[in-house]
Amino acid sequence: MDTAAQEPGPRTLVLCLDGTGSEPESGVTNVARLYAMAVKDDQQLVFYDPGVGTMGARGAVTPFGAWLTRTAGLIVGYGIRDNIADAYSWLMAHYRDGDRIMLFGFSRGAYTAVALAGVLRSVGLLRPGAENLVPYALKMALAGGGDNASATEERAFWSTRSSFDQGFGNPAFRRFAKPVTFLGVWDTVKSVGWFNLRARFEQVRWPFTRNVDGVQTGRLALALDENRRAFTEYRFGADKEGVKVVDDPRRDLQEMWFAGVHSDIGGQYEDDHGLSDISLEWMTAEAVAAGLRIDAKAYDRLLGVTGGAAVRPECAEGRIHRHQWYWAIAGLGWRRRHPARADQLHPSVQRRVDATAASAQPYRITWAR
């Protein structure tokens, strides 16, 4: 793993957007661990944002209001707009011509990362000093120019967007050159937004989140054993049920299935992270190949290895944390995931199948028909 310091020039801007309810001090999610191992210097700037549902929304002025918005964030994803705004504002303050942007996220934080990539693709990046216009930029992004816009809506959107860009956009930002160098996400879950009265009962959809048009290289880790309907996987170029409908060979987008449920893959179990180590190892290698610089000592410490070695083989047989019955009520029932035969399974999945074949509870994969 070559992570030597680079010569002065274009920098790498790394944004780590964590999962629902992930407190930053816990440091157990894969996003938090990747943040901890990423080199931080004047050539690689790193930003971390805790998950939706961690703190109250900015508009909450009482303890009850903060609790209510935290709870809404955990249940329906309230607050994702604030998270996008925070990450977008950080990019505004730090972006220079030629900088590489790398986005990472888990769960609803993964959707935040995907949505941020869509915002950068649709409205570009405002120039420093225009922070007061960030809410307007996000509102404009939601207004049109997305995956399902009609031709008339597209023309109206891009006309407005062009005028906005000429007045307030960062001239160094190359919106049409796939501005996001790398997008690395663990088990993306779409948030539902209650941002204002008009959208209160509508499912808000951010632009370019299906086709991730503004991304050069995308990597998505998927949980084979997640079965909560509320946690339907949000795949690259897939429909609302998670079925692939777009497969563009011209783009470097890869999805990889791993054994485990949502939090096994994203890493929310402080005392048991064998399965999450596997997906973190895979994602880190993919990100390093795309230009991320990693502190070798931090990598070894966080993954429990020496000299950048592979994670322990027994991690492939780590515990899968099955969900309790009450999730069927809170999450509107169950929904099993069924990978297609053409999908990619991580080699650790087959190791688990082989290791449990003769046991009383062999590990099996339910394929899509």
C-alpha cells in the first residue's frame, strides 16, 4: 500500500459522512475508522460529519425540540439537508482548482454522500463567501434537473442554473468533468425528508442519486443478510426495489455483496467488528488505488493486522447480528435481499458458505429469480 506524500499540486479533499445515529466519539463505524486512518496534512484535507439523528436540527431551540428532531432523524432521516449543507459548505471553503474530491458514507450517511455528489453535478459549487446562498443552492438542486426530469423541466432548470453559476459559482470548479473522483459507500439507505410544510408528506428525492453521473469511480458495499423493509438497498442505477435497471460499462462503478446485516457491513458493533473489517479492508484498498493516502500504523491498529496484511481469515465466519421481531413493526415488515447471479460476491462470502456447509445452520444465499 503506497501512501507516500505527494508533491505540491492538486490536493485531495476527503469527506466522511457517517451513518444514522453515529456519535463521533464512538469511532466504531467504518466511516469513522477510515477517517481515523486517513492522512491529514496540507495535501489531504479530511472532513467528518456525524450521522443523521445524532444531534438536533439547527432550528430546534429547546431540549425537547432537539430530542424530537434527533428522533425524526433516526426514524425518517430528518436532518439530511443539514448534513449535505455542512459538507457542501466545507467544500466551498477549501476547494481549489484541480482538487480531487473523495466521498465516503454509511447508511443514510451514504445517501448523504450520493446526494452531495448529485448536488455538485447539478448546481456546481458556490464560491467562498457565498455561504448564505447554500440553502438556495440545495433548494434549486431539488427543483429539477434530476434523474426523472422531463425535457421541459430540464431546460428550465439548466437556464436558471446557468444564471446562478455565472453570478455565484466557483469558476475553478469543473462541474461537467465528473467532479467526484471517488465515491465509497457502505449499504446506502435512502432517507425520507420532512424539510418543510410542502414536502412534509412527500419523499424528497435528490438529483442524480440513481445514476451518480458526477462520479468517476464508485464503490458500494452491500449487506446480503439485511431484511428490514425500511432498509431497502439503494444501488447504483437501480429502481426503488433495489433491482438494477441501468448498467453503464463506460463508468467505473462496482458493487460488492458481503455477508452480514446493515450494521455488520457498516460497523456499528463496538465489541464485534469481524465482518465490518472485511468490507473496510476492501473499501480502503479501492480508495487507495484511486488516490487516498492512509497512515499505515493507524491502518494496522484499526484492523488488527501487521504490515498491511489481510484481515484474519476467521473474520469471514463472524457473527451476523439478526434483527429482533420489533423491527418488523417499526420497519413496516421484512424484505429479504436477493442478489442476481451476475452480481459480485466478495470472496469471504464463499469462505463462509464452505466453512458452514456441514454445520446445523449452513450459510445460504437466496438468489434473485
